[in-house]
Amino acid sequence: MKKGKSAGVDNIPAELVQAGGENVITALTTICDKIWQTGEWPTPWTQSLVITLSKKGNLQQCQNYRTVSLISHQS
């Protein structure tokens, strides 16, 4: 994971996941095992936050915008 990336819907930045060490690895492994067994993903992992960013040019035209989807780093 790259540092300095925006957090997703869960507001957990990549730096927090990286700094968690073995405790976070254990917790994420447990969550992934549960996903494997049940086939159900945690709700925040299925959601994304869509943000529009303006480009150069006339901001009244749709083609001068782009979108970015922020997803949970864990997903």
C-alpha cells in the first residue's frame, strides 16, 4: 500500500493498517477467513465514495471533470 492515499468509506488510512503490524494482520486474516467461509463481505468493503475532480477548462462542461472512487484499503 502506498502512503498518503485517501481513506475510503471506513475512514481507515493505509498508514494505520501498515502501522498495526501483527495485530492487524491477525485481525484481517480472521476477517478474510470468515469471508471465505460465509461468502459475505463486510458492508464497508462493498461501498465506495465517488468524488468528482475538476480538470482544466470550462467547469460548466461535464467533460472537464473526472471521478475517483475511494474504496476501503482492506478490500
